[in-house]
Amino acid sequence: MNTSPVQLRFSCHNDPASFNDSLKEILDAIARQLPESPGKNDILKRSGWILMEFISNGYKHSGKNEVSLGVSIDDHNLVIVKEDQGSPLHLSLPHNESLRWPLNEAWLNKEIVLIEDSLHLLTAFISDEGTAVFSARSQDSNRPPSISELNEHFGLIIISSACNRFSYSFNEGRNTFKATIELSS
Amino acid sequence: MILETTTKDRFTLALITEKEASLSNADEFRKEIEALIEGGNKHIIVDFERVVYVDSSFLGSMVSALKHALAAQSEIYIVHLRQDIYDLLSLIRMNKVFKIFDTPQDAIDHLK
């Protein structure tokens, strides 16, 4: 049965003391809208990890007092969108390079390695419009992980691993992070 | 102080006193663990009993502290993780990196 998408909007204070309250408010609202299913708790858990990273990323990087979050739910997907008008994304790359929006054309239509260590491989494919689609994969090895070389930045890895599609775009001064969880997965 | 420490035999039990392990206390946690390591504590059991959520900044500090411990030939053990926090660590494969036990006694028994 196809039903109209549910659209929810939230504005969160950029204050660590209110993060937990914001997270609970949004998760409660999502829980009320999601149909009962065996996977509901898993979807809520993954949504919580994504929301927490979006909220704390807003605090660290947006430089604004409020972070705007939107959630849409239809029969197939739960989509969480974070928007702000703070500083555009700036990612440090291996070999002392960096990726900073708005992007130079040389980065377009390329897959770029953002993080690579003995446990993680995080890449971003940059579309011809400058949208980054992130992908986190496990590095499978029978050898013990090399702890001294482990990456210490987990935000993008958490979001990419917790959803089915995660993207970032920067248009007309606005940052948009979008995480999609397939409800059937 | 985010850690409340007690000692038992050669073990240091470091209880995280806050519910939220996040960017607001991640640096404090890392510095206090590093101070314990510098103080000669070789077996540090970090107790998450009161912690209800962990974010990526705190996870980064945990890894940083673990690297410090490794360099000083100290060990860090983690106990009393809620299931959803354990699941988060598993999601990013940190369960392969940290020595995780149900209780402090389980960690101590493991080393005996």
C-alpha cells in the first residue's frame, strides 16, 4: 500500500547540554511514524547514531546557533537531512591533500579515498555536480589490526555504515547532508 | 574530572561519571586516561556503567588513549557497555580493537 510521505522538521540548539533531549525528541517522533515491523528497533538504533553525528557535527563545524534537521518517511525509505549555512565541508585526505567545497573541477567524477587503515576504507564519489556520496567498507584481514595506525575520525564512517546511502552537497551557501535508510533492508 | 578511579591489586578501575560520552568531554577523558598511564597504571579498566550514549568524538579519544597505552605497554579494558553502544563499536569494528568484558571482575579473571 502506498501512503503519502511523512515530513518532520526539527530545529536543534547547538549546545551539547541539549543534544540528548534533541535526540530523544526526534527519535520519539520517528518511532511514532514508523510502522511496527521486526526491523523497527534496528532502524531506530541506526537513525539515532546518524542523528547524533549530524547534531554534534553541526555543533563542531557549522558555527551557527541552530541546526535544522528534516526526516521524511515513506513506504520504502527513511531519509534524514541536515542543513545549515555554516562553513562548507573540509576534509583532510591522506598525503596532506584536502577536499574543500566548493570543489575545484579536477575533483569531479572521481572516487576519492578519505580514510584507509587496517579496519576501514572510507571513500567519496564526487558527482559532476560536486555532490559527494560516501561509502564505508570493512578492510577484511586475518591479521590483528594495527592500532598505532588507526584513524581517529569516525563521524563519516558511522553515518556511512549506519545507512544505505549518505551524501553531502554544497549549493548557494547551504550545506546539505542526507542519509537514507531503506526500510526493507 | 570525568573519571572516578579506584585500585584493586594491580588494576585501576576508571568509572566514567557522566551519562553522555561525547565531544563535550572527549578531550577530558583522553587526558585523564593518559595521566593514569603516565602515572604507571598498567591495567586500566574503563567502566561505562553510567554511559547511555557515545559519539564519534569520544570514540576518537578512546582510540587515541589506546594508542598512548600501547606505547607505554599499558592495557585498557572496557566493561559494562550497553548493548546499543557495543553495537556502535561493532558497526565501526572497534570491537576488534578494544578488550571488552561484561564486568570488571571478568576483565580481572581474564588476566589471572
